[in-house]
Amino acid sequence: MTKVENISEYLLKNDIKPSYQRMRVFEYLTSKQNHPTVDKIYKELIKEIPTLSKTTVYNTLKLFMEKGIVTVVNIEDNEVRYDADTSLHGHFKCEKCEEIYDFKINPSNIDYGEIKNFKINETHLYIKGVCDKCK
């Protein structure tokens, strides 16, 4: 993932008004790279932004998704996580510690075979198992 040097400029470039809350949510996503849930983001940022609401976090993430600067990671049906790395890559979720790890995907190695003439809008690769630390 490319490091964003100036979050305010980056948001403006993507037609997003750079409010303090929006900048902090985006900064959290890019600096932590921990595929957080709304709750995790809210619990971290409420410490420094006492006026922050969970609704603001939800709305901010929704806006970021609409503008294409954040993607959703849906490895579990009951858990939505967010990722500021919008490049094509896979996600591995450890079934013990529940951490999510990124890994590279080489698109030229994907055999689309029978669907090669289809219009593909999204590609997701999710793998579950046990990470190196938990083995």
C-alpha cells in the first residue's frame, strides 16, 4: 500500500471534505493496517475525539467506500472489517488470534477460464487457517 503523505490533500483529490474526524479515521486505517471493525476504530479514536459518534465512523467509512479509497473485508458473515489498501491482494484470517494478514496475488496467475469474457467488478480472496505465531 502506498503511504499517504498528506491525508487532507488525498481526501480532497477524492472529492471528500477533509474534516478532522474523516482525516483521523483514514489515518487510523492507513497507519494501523489492522483491518479494523467500526467498533475498533471508534474505541481507539473516542479517546482523543470525545465528541466522536459511532454513526460518524459508519458514515465516514461508507463515504470512503463510495469514493473507492476503502474496501470491505468480509471473511466472516457476522463481521465487517475495513481496509485502506485497495490494490488487488488476498486476506488470511487466523482462526486462533483472529488477526487478518494481507498477502500478494499475481493477477496473471489467476485462471478465469469459463468467465474470461465476463465483466468482473470485484475480486476477493479469503483464506482461513492458523498463522505462524499461533501454530
